[in-house]
Amino acid sequence: VLNRRCVEAAVMTGLALNCSINKKSLFDRKHYFYADLPAGYQITQQRVPIAVNGSLSYSLCIDNKMSQMVTKTVRIKQIQLEQDSGKSLHDDTRSQTLVDLNRAGVGLMEVVMEPDMCCGEEAAAAVRELQLILQTLGSSQAVMAEGQLRVDANVSVHHPGEPYGVRTEVKNINSIRFLAKAIDYEIQRQIEELEKGGTILNETRAFDSKLGCTVPMRDKEGKQDYRFMPEPNLPPLILYDAKSLPANVNHQQVVNIDWIHERLPDLPSVKRAKLVERYGILPEHSFTLLNEDGLTEYFENVVKQTQMKPKKVIGWILNDLLSYLKQHSLTVKESPVSSFLLADLLNLLEKKEISSTAAKQVLAELWKGEGKTPLEIVKEKKLEVIQNQKELEQICQAVIDGQENEVMAIKAGNQKVLNKLIGLVQRQTQGRSNPVLVKQLLEKKLS
Amino acid sequence: AALSGGLRFQVSKALREGRVTPTDLCQKCLSLIKSTRFLNAYITVAEETALKQAEESEERYRRGQPLGVLDGIPIAVKDNFNTAGIETTCASNMLKGYISPYNATVVQKLLDQGAVLLGKTNLDEFAMGSGSTDGVFGPVRNPWSYSRQYKEKSVPKSHSEDEESNWVITGGSSGGSAAAVSSFTCFAALGSDTGGSTRNPAAHCGVVGLKPTYGLISRHGLIPLVNSMDVPGILTRCVDDAAVVLGSLAGHDPKDSTTIQDNFKPFELSDLTDVSKLSIGIPKEYHAPGLSSEILALWSKATDLFKNAGAKVIEVSLPHTRYSIVCYHVLCTAEVASNMARFDGLEYGHRSDMNNSTESMYAATRREGFNGVVRGRILSGNYFLLKQNYENYFVKAQKVRRLIASDFVKVFGSGVDILLTPTTLSDAVPYMEFIKEDNRTRSAQDDILTQAANMAGLPAINVPSALSERGLPVGLQFIGQSFQEKQLLTVAKWFEKQVKFPMIQLEVKRHDHGAFQHEKSASFS
């Protein structure tokens, strides 16, 4: 019996990937014997799948700095519904295979891409974007480590202008990072093999994550004939749209493509564009925000609670918060510094009650998660900006008095040296001086 | 619901009026099963659970709250339907000892109506065959072999020969169910019909065998032979009973996506008085080679019966009939190969001791578990499904199937209401003669008159019509239009009334049952 939710998920995914949804699709049996396939066949859609001819756009950084992004597209050949098999666990020590049938029969969506990508990085970016789309739609949680998203890579090489070479299929890839590695290794392996005059076999290889290479999988004894046959127990799947929907129909029995289309949530690309427009951040910033689970929400919460401009907030989010989380392998949800606390801190900075150097010190304290507020830390460590102008003037004067050479250089016209004096004042004040004010005072004194 | 409907059910009426109790009925049937054990109609007799069900039914009658017409009625089920807690073997080593955790939908429906499940009946292994001779529990014997009618007509070859070597087959593959109904051990039985497996044994055993329209009754829990042709079949002693059972089984099942969504309304059969508006079609291609002259004469007599009563009787043509055997062979074996793939010894059923490797275990398990008939069909089916053969065999056969089905559409579209044909080529043959030919040859011969209805998904019914010269039953078949069971059964009932088929005079050694056959409760109608 067909699972309605699977059909809806496939339609949603097809629409999100710009596919044509086939209003009539068929189910087939694919026969082979294996311990994890209890029926001796898998139900799939070999003849007419549910969706075809779509596209997936993804972005890459040209260099490593995330400062220049380029958009690429990979064509989607089709999406088909099929059954999952059970799971086989090989126990080589006892020469046994253990079979777990719990997931046998569960619905799967197979998304088949055309060979439009040229390297591991492109594939990784494409799959990452697909992952985000699936999570946004709710079709799948798409966590590779949990087997919710499984990726097999088909790799071939050819000289420009020549037809595509023989491809190998690489399986056993458990993360996006390994996907890129596996593909790049395989490309390299094939090139080396061909350059020494060898040939590429149309085979299946497994990625060995420990060694970082691909190895041939157990030989499958020549090509398998799956003896495809139409699945007799599942009638053709008919989908409707607003135009073709018959009157007086039981809504529980039909799937309406238009109805689903109207209810599609904002896809990642739309979400990113909205973030850029609303907050004035850079496109590459929006990628990072979406790539980290919960980060967009965190960012927006901070923006709501502070007067600091989003353009400035983003720096604190991406540079300070995110790098700390990464260093300690924490997720956004596990952050010891809540958006409320960070907003609080940024407000102090925005009101110029502390300098940015001081703010970084406060943040370092906040990471300890001892429950102190930013204000408490500022008071405790005496990090307030010096408000007393007289005090500041005295310090400036002292620095000027102590740096005769630099003073002469400035008076001679070398303005850059002024920064050194500002730095010295900062050091004297242990970062508690407002650099703009310091500059003004020094200039006044030196004029 | 049928209780208030005014249908005439003799035994049901007797139960309601307290003239007989469900436990009485159940015990009588169980006892008769024991004394007719030589028929080998039952693989499993569920004595304890049946008595318990009978007791529960009795309690309901006592409170005046029976569930319906079927409450307390003993029934039997062919052993390829899953029954929770009761062994389901399909007469195969592969499933010997297999106890299913669930009831097939049709079984559940009958139990929900209060029917008493006496046991599981014998069949050809995995329903492959037309004799009920090729199961691992041995062949089923036709109760008519032990009837006075047959004995009177048979010429013993020598003094020492007796019924032991002269007995005739039931036909198949639902032979056990047909024999069970025919020998009065139950009031109705479930069979299955893929190429004629309910109608064929019904004809040979002198009972009513109904093949419903494909999609009317759920196949959930019926271990599949050919998913696109299988239907649960109904075997009873009269047409009215078949209508009652149909009423309790038909309707959409969410667990079977091939059942139609439309609401099914159970119907009562009215007594047809005027057949003048009826148009009966006689397909000329069903005058098949090998059709016995007896049956030909019977068929002719039947058409005269309709003509004389004022019905319109016309000869029609179903030109693609002659391709149906080959077409059936390809499609049936292909589906069999697919459906049998699940029997690998890992999850349930027989598992071989061979454990050098998974593959060797599969091979040994399947060789040990399946008989030659099953293995032969699997090999053929796999051949037809090979990539290089798929277009030429499977797809071609599907196209021919469409042509066969269209033949019927055209004929019915031209104004014909019902088709009348023989059900079998001859009366039941003796077992010793039957086994001289192999299963495949026999099936090809015997299915010719019945399997086109499976190809087209049409409803069809065997009505016992007369006794042959050898004193054995011969039946005739009515084929109706899709989902027009009411019309089909109405005509069948009229015909049944006209022919007055004689009751079997079963001579069973324990004579306390001699009187049983004369009870009014021979049928529940």
C-alpha cells in the first residue's frame, strides 16, 4: 500500500527542484536475492518516475575566503519513490552477516543528478544545498551520519571535447566532507590510471574514510539482470492539479500538486535573499547563517534586542560567536552565550560605554558561562571606558611627553605615526579609552 | 443486516429458532470430518478454536443477538489464506509449520460475522494445478467417488478392485474446499481462483463455485499466485448461500490497493420469473477440442432451457480465446517467479541446513521447499522476465491479454447480458488416469474454459447441472459483466432451480451420518 506522506514529500521536493511532476507514474519490481531484501524484490519506479527534469542551484566560494561566490547549477534527471531494504552488518570475525529488517519497506526518494559537476567541492556544495532544501521542506532530516541522506557518487574523467569516460560508482560515503574527498581521490586515481595506459572498469567502489581512498567492492559477478516487472499490487499513481481535480472526490484519496505548491515554504535561496535585503548583510554571510543550524534565528534575535546595526552585528556572530562554537565543537543551541547576553554586550558597546577591545574581553568571560551579565563583568574587571576627559587628557599628555621623535614626525606631516601614539594611550588605559576621542585629544594637543 | 432481510436460510433459521445449536452443528461437522478423513480434504482441523467460536455464537443466540446470517455457521478455508494462530502451509514443505500472525481480510470478515472456522483445506502446492493432487499432504479425493450414484454406474474391473483405486479427483486447485462443501463437513468454504481454481473443482464436486470480479474482494492475506488475476473464491451448496457469503466479503479494503473504492451493497437474490428480457451469449470458441460429447449435449440442453423460457440466446465470438493458454502461461509464471522470491528460508518457513554461504542456503532451501511444479514455473517466469525476453514475452502477453479482455467488452457491449459455457471438458477423471499426464499439460488442458475470465477480471460461476453417465457431477459456467454479480447470481439461481441437481448420496462407513444428508440444514439457504 502506498504511503501518502511519501508521495507528498516527493512532490514537494520535485517542485522545489524545478521538476516536472508526472501526473501518472508507475511502480515496478526490481528482483535480486540478498539477505536484507525480504521479498526478493524492491518496489521502485523504473519506467516512469514521479518527477523529472529539474535543476538545483548552489553556490561556491571561488577562493577560501568566502569573499567571492559563484552560482552553479546541476540538472536533476529524476526523482523516484522506492522501498528501502534492511541493513546488513558484516561480522567478519564470526563469518556472519547480521540482518536488521526494521527499515525494510520504508519509503525512499532517490534524487538522480546529471553529471554536471566537476570536482568534489562542487558536489559537496550541491549536496549541502539539497540537504538544506530537504530540511526546509520537511521531506527528510537529511542527516548523512544517520543514514537519512545517502549519497553515491558516479565519477568519470575525459579530455575536453571528448565524450565522457567510463564511470565508477563510489559508495559508503558518510559525510559531505568525505563526499568531496572521495570524489577528488577517484578523479585523481582515474587520471593516473589512464595516463599510465590503463583502463577504467565500470565497477562499484567503496570509500575507505580511514585511508582516504576508494577500493573495489566485492565483485558482483557480471551485470545483474533485475528482471523488472510492473508491480501488480500498486495501480498507477495519479496526481492531480487544480484543473484536473475531479469534483466530489475524497480529499484523503488524492494528492493535489497545486495545493502542495501553494504551501511550499521559502526555500534556502529565498531565505538568503531576504536576509540580505532585510539586514544589509553580504550574500556570503547569508550562506553561513543558513549553513549553521539555528544561527539565523540567533542572529535575528540579537538584532531584535540591540540598537547596533545588523551589518555590525553580523561580524560578532560570524567571527566571534561562530569561531568559538567551532573551536569547542558546539552547536548554536549549545552556546553558553545566549542571544540575549550577546545583545546586552553589544548594547554596551553601541552606547560607547566600553571599547571594542573591552567587549572582546567581556565576551571571553561570558563563554565561561558563569551566569554573570556583561555589565557585571565590566564592573568587576573595570573595563568601562574612561569617561573623565581630564584624566584622559593627562594620559595623552604623558604619552606625548614620552615620545619626542614621534611627535616631531607628526608635526612634520606624517599622520600615520599618530596611530602609534593612540596605541600607546590604549595600552596605558588598558583598552579603556575611546580611540576616536583619543585621536581628537592628541591632534588638539599637537596642533 | 441480512437477518432482517427476509432471505430463506434453513440452517440459519434453525439456529435462530433454537432448533439446533451452534455447538451441535460444529460437533457434527467435526465428527463428519473425522469419518471422511480418507477424502484428505483438510490439512488442519482447528477443533479447539472452532468449538470455542461455536460456544461464543451459542451465547449470542441465547441472548437473541446473533451477528448475522453467518453466525454459528461452520466454514472451511483453503490453506493459502493466512489464519492467525492456525497453521498455513499452502500444501508446501516451504511453509510446513508456519503460523501466521494475522488473518487474511476475508477470514477476518467471516469471523467477525460469527462464522465458525473448522479448518484449512487441501490444495495443489501453492495453488498450482488443476487436480488438487500435487500438494505435500497428498491428493484430495472427490466425495462423489464414494457416492451411490457413482458406484452404481462404475464397472469394477476385477473383484479385488474397490473404491481405493477407482476414486476420482476433485479438480483444483481448491479441491479440498470443494470436497469439504460437497461432503457436508461445512456449509461454505473459501477457495481461490486464478485460472479456474474455484470453478473447476466446484464442477467436479457438484457444488456452486463463484469467482467474483477482480477488485471486489480483498486479497490481503491470500498468499499470492498471480497478483493480477487471483481472487478469493466462494464454494457453497447453492447460489443463495454464495450470495450471502459474497455480501459479507465484498467491499474496499485499505490494505489492498487493488480493491475498488466504490461502496458495495449486499443484495438479496430475487426469484427470477421472467427471462424474456435476458440475452444469453454462447461463445463458439468454447466448443473446445476435447470437450466431451456429454457436456456438449448438456450445454445444448441448457441453451434450449433458456430459449424455451423466452430468453434470447445468440452465438457470439471471442476470437482471441485460443491464445489465452499461452498468454496465461507467460503472465502466470512471470508473476509466480516474482511472488516466490520471498521464500528464502531467512524470515519464515523452511530453512535448509546447508550453510556454506547465503546463496547455497537459498538454493537448498528452495529446492527442498518447493515441488517440481513450483520450481518449473519459477524458472519459466524468470526466463520470460529476462531483459532480452521481456518485450517479446511479457509485454506481448500483456497486449494479448488486453485483446482477450476486449473480446468480452465487445460482446457485452453488443447487448449480451451473460455468457453460458461449460466449466470443464469432462467429468472428473480417476486419479490413476489423471497422473499419467504432468501438471503443466493437465493445467493447460483443464484451464481452457475458465481462465479467460481471470484474464479479463470478470465474475463467473459454476452451477452444478447434471450427473454424467458415470454418475459424476457436471457443471455449467455463467460469465457476467464486471461488478454485475447481482445479475449473474440471479440468472444462476434461476438456472439452478430449473435443473434440480441431485443431492449426493454419500456412503460413509460410519452410518450415524447417513441421515445427515437428509437434514434440512444441508444448505443454510
